[in-house]
Amino acid sequence: MSTYDVKLPDVGEGVAEAELISWLVAVGDRVTSDSVLAEVMTDKATVEVACPVSGVVVALHGEPGDVLAVGGGLVSIELDGAAPAPRAPSGVSAPVAAAAPVHAVPAGAPRTRTLAAPAVRARAASLGIDLANLAGSGPDGRVVHADLDRVLLGRSGSSTTSVVATSADEPHLQPVRGLRRRIAERLTSAWTEIPHITYVDAIDVTDLEILRAELNRRGDSSATRLTILPFLARAIVIATAEQPRLNATFDADAQTLSVFDAVHLGIATQTDDGLIVPVVRHAEARGLWDIAAEIGRVASAARSGSATRQELSGSTITITSLGALGGLVTTPIINQPEVAIVGVNKLETRPVWRNGVFEPRQMMNLSSSFDHRIVDGWDAATFVQRIKSLLELPALLFVDGDPSVPPVPPR
């Protein structure tokens, strides 16, 4: 029998290395071309590495958390006698394979493991829960944290009973790996390299909320519902057309600013694994309902772990929102290498002095951060004030730069 060396494949254009998140096989396991060997991460995408041959695993090269070079050894497999290794090209003395990465497995295709995000898989392992015995409630049967919680409640028999007794004086050491490590690295880099300036202003969205409610009422109840984000996206499209240098990325090493005509909106999205920024591409070419539907689609893909590399890269300016938990003021960290990020704070009714009396008005704050190397305070204030004027008089969203009223989806 011969040994077949599976090497880490090229999991993305221009990527030279990837972090090993978890092994999905062990030494001694029998594998086939239907098996998945490991999960690796590059940028913000977790990729499954498939096995190209049949045989028995004899060696694993690396530990979870290791950063491996593309083309480096990953798994050694002793081939079945009846399944010789693919013939090497002329002049190549030893068979070398680069396993094929896959982002998703088509419906009906055989799998050797249960779908689950790395964080869910790690938590299940720490709790001694076998994922193979769980029916996942997430998309495509994916096991999510709520499924693990149900198992824990079943073990305890009560939601108030402690599942695991531990010493209160001892810390629980958790290795920072995968997406959480990548988030830590990116935020540290952004915060230490970019001199941030944060500008906060209050926005009266009373009229916008009336318009939003009416459009949702007229639309199909089964279709996408409009939130504030599509309106904000439209305002950003108009404001960046007037100040293009804010729809840009900055390369500090080359000292070049790349200014874009296309507005590719990053949508900061909280997932079980941490904060991910999927992208709504060409927001400038989309109508209100189209933007709303695309925000929902890419956010759902990010949460389910099915977002592609293209859907997680290439943004030119980012929106971040904590929804009802948004607080009064935040200090968003710029999504490097962009130069601006717009943060949405919570919507609330406040007394506002208007026409000589206090009136209850629907108000929210925008907390926006800018790269002060590129954006001066005056430019930042002008940008936010333009967004403010568009949201406070929402008819301008469809007059300035777009004379047509957004179509209502069919009933």
C-alpha cells in the first residue's frame, strides 16, 4: 500500500495561509471521497476541506489554532489496495494532492458529519455532546447553540439547575481561535493604525417611520419588510456621490486612496461565531426594496455560515447597528481598509422643542467614525448632516439623484 499526502488547497485567490479550525477525522479513521477532513479559515470565511481519495488516515499535520501554509502537508492517508493514487504528472516522483475546499454540500449529497459552526462544535465537544445525535434546527439542519441548550436543559431537568459543577475560583480557559482570533487581529490593527474621529448627531425620523409603516402596509406581508437600514443605505449612496472620498479604501503602505463609484455596503452582522461583515454590492443601482431584500439575504447567509468569500469581502463603506440594543452613543471601529463607518443607535420617543412647544418625536442617533488621515472633521460633519437631512425629509431620498418613487412589491 502507498501513502497519499493531502496538502492544504488554495482556499482563496491570493491567500497564502489559513488557520486550522478543527479536525473532522482522526488517525485510524477510514475516509472516502465523501469525507470532510478539516475546517480551515481564511479572512472571515470558514472552509471545509474534502478528501480526494479512499483509505485510512495515518497522520494529521497540525493542531487546531495552527496557521498552515497553502500547499503544505495536511493529512497523510494510506490508500486502499484497490484505490491507487491518481497518476502524477510526468517528472513528479511522489503523489501530491490538494484537497478540494467546499463552502456547502448540495442537498442529497452524502456527508460524514453534522452541520455546525466551529464555535458550536467546540462547545459541544467541551460539554460531551455528540452532534451526530442531534437534529439541528438551523438552516439545512445546521446545529446551533439553541440545540445544545435544549440538551443541557434535558440533562438537568430544570432551567434553574446547574449542569456542570465547577470551582468558582478557577477560570475557564478558552483558546481564542478561528473567527474570534481574526476579529481580534483586525480590530487591533484598525484601532492602532487608524486615528479615528467619531461624530454623533441626533436624527428626527418621525416622518421616515410614517413612510416606512405605510410602505410596509402596502407591500406583500410575505415579502421583505422595510427596516430603517435600506433608507440609511439610500442616504449613504446619495451622500457618498457628493463626497466620493468617503466611499473609499486607504492603503497606508502605498499611500494611495482608492475611490469607488460603486457603493458596496458592508452590513455588520452578529453571528454565533462573532461579528461578520457581508456585503450588499452595488447599492447605488438598487431600489429600496431590492436593498432590503439583499441586506436580509447576505445577513442570513453570514449567520448560517453559508456566505461565500465574495459575499464577505470588497465593501467600500460599512453600516453597523445593534438594533433595539443600540444605546445612545457608540464609537464604531472602522472596517479597515475603509475610511468611514456609519453606526445606528436605538430608536426612541423623545420630547423635542418644535414651534414653541415640546412634541414627542421619534429620534435616533447616528454615531459615525472616520479615518482622520483621509477625512477632516468638516467633511465628516458635512457627510452626517447630509444623511440627517435625507432621513428627516425622506422624500429627498427619491428626489435627489433618483426621481422615481420606489415601487411597492406586488401583493
